[in-house]
Amino acid sequence: MTADAETIRYRAATGDTPAAVDLLDQTRIPAELERLVCESLPELHDAIVRLVVRGAPAIGIAAAYGVTLAPVDSSASPENVRRCYYDAIEYLATSRPTAVNLFWALDRMRGLVEASTDETIGDLPRRLIDEATAIHNEDRSMCRAMGKHGATLLGDCQTVLTHCNAGGLATAEYGTALSPIYYLHEKGHTLNVFADETRPLMQGSRLTAWELSQAGVPVTVCTDSMAGSLMQRGLIDAVIVGSDRIAENGDVANKIGTYPLAVLARYHDVPFYVVAPTNTFDLELESGDLIPIEQRSEDEMRYTLGADSNVHTKGRMAVPREASVINPAFDVTPAELVTAIVTEQGVIKQPTREKVQQHFAAIQTP
Ligand code: MRU
């Protein structure tokens, strides 16, 4: 991807120019490469809700930078300065409910506010920018590490199928599920990728197909309903997806349509891999039943995508008014259908609660 296609950039305040979170507008890809510059909390909140920036790690990074946009009055008391940042954190946390990376990143930012004293409050804005930048840079390294670990599972594959977009657009760069594909491509082993369209917002056909094509990886778009037939014909060597939240027992929440893929993969004896950084795990949730699932606007189902692929410009009516629609954005795949979870720390094969706990215990005591 070119610099123009960087998912997220931060613009520090200078003179009369306020700080801003500068986003590649993912509602417009592939028709246009446009950026949206958010200078206020409501603008950034709206950008997350509308999926201008989307994908679990990218939402966390954008929100972390977003905290620095809090309208702080530098002459206010330390207590009021802290309150302003806490309010910003609470507000950003209401943008989307499923990706735990959002809350993980906001918790890190909250930690700095809590740690500030009346003596150090003047340094807080600088520290918050540094923390958000660290979250951004750490995501880059984690994506590279996931690519390397994930590649060990795909060495014998020629063709993989992916769902939604878990690439550079969903992260700082490089991606989670797409990272092993990019890693292998750099090493001269180019996989063929089938990208599910991913209805209703078409992250697969619009975003995954776009970014893989930019990188020179051959990609074929298929409708979500074609996956079973492709597997039946022996055309898929592995399914590889990202995740928005993984429970302690290894149950995986990801874009709606992931669970049926896992069922199909099991039936056809195709390995089903999930690639996600450790900050996508929510160890406070015992199982996937407890993961909050975002319900999105009915209009995403009722109308086709609008002009220029802008998902929020209504296109043609696609459902008669008399019919009701449901639009859950995510589903949960039980751990028993997952062949392996890849994190930046390594691979958890056939994930269970015990194996997830061991994976994390090994990180804490290297
Ligand atoms: O609604 P979205 O586009 O934010 O959904 C994104 C996904 O489901 C991704 O697969 C997930 O966030 C992993 S991204 C590395």
C-alpha cells in the first residue's frame, strides 16, 4: 500500500492547526481513495460507527488517538482535565460493542489519566499521544509476527478462503488473517485467495480484494453462499479469518458469516484458522455466548450500496417495506470448530480453555 493508503495517521497540533486523526475512508474503497480528517471527538466517533475506520485492531488504534482530541481547557484544574479525558474515553467506548480491542486500547489510555498527578498533569497530553503512538507501532510488529507464525500453517496450501477484511486496512498495516498470505508472498510462495463478498457491507469484495490486488496477490471474489460448493469441489486448502473478540475458552467472534464457514470447513475436512493478536482475547468472558454482538442499521440490508461504494449513501431498495430484516454484524464460532488460533506469540492448536490459559501464562512468565 502507498503512503496515501495508510489506514490511520495522526496529525499533532501545531500553531492554529488542531490535532487530528486522519483516516483512509474505507466506505469509499475501491471507487475512490479519500481521506477523512477528524478534528473532534464526535467526528471520530461517527467515523468508527460508519466504518470509515473498521477492523478490530484499527478501531482500537483510532480510538486511542481519538482520546487526544478531548476538548481540554489547559487552564482548568487537574481534576477537570482528568474528567474531560475520562468523558472522552467513555464516549468513544460507545462507538461499537463487539471488538474488544477498542476497550483494550481505551483502558491503556485511561491508565495514563489515572496515573497522572497534579504535578504531572501538564505532561498528560504528550503522554497520551505517546501511548497511542505506541499502540499503533505495537500493532505493526504484532501483525508481522502473526504473519510469520501463521505462515507455518499455510506452507502446503495453494488456495485459501477468507471472509470480511482482516488485512492492512483493519490494522496498522499488513493485517491479521492476511498477514501470513503477505508473508508467504514476500518469500515467493503466492497463494490464490478467494474473498467472500461479506454481505451486507461487502468488506471482502470492496476491501480485501482491493488490498490483495494492490499487493499483487491473486484474488477471486465469490458470494458468501459459494463457499460450500468451492470446498465440495476441493478448491479450498484452508479457511483463514480474523476476529473481534475471543473468549477464554477459545470461542471466536468475527464478521457474520464466519460460523457457517467453520461448519462447512469441518464437514469438508478443511482446516479453519483464526489469526488475532493477544489483545483480541477477552479472558473475562468464559465463553462466546457472553460476547456482545453489534446489531446494525436495517438500512444496510434494505438498500444496495450507494453511489461510489459509499455504504451510507442509500442505493436501490433491496427488500420490500413489508418485510422485516435482521442485521447482526458478528457471529460466534465455537472453539471446537477452530483448527488453530495464531497470535503474535505463536499458535494455539485445537484451542481449549486450558490451552488459552497456558498461552497467556507463557507470555507473563517468559
Ligand atoms: O464490521 P467490521 O468491518 O469492523 O468487521 C471486521 C471483522 O470482522 C474482521 O474480521 C475483524 O475485525 C478482524 S480485523 C483484523
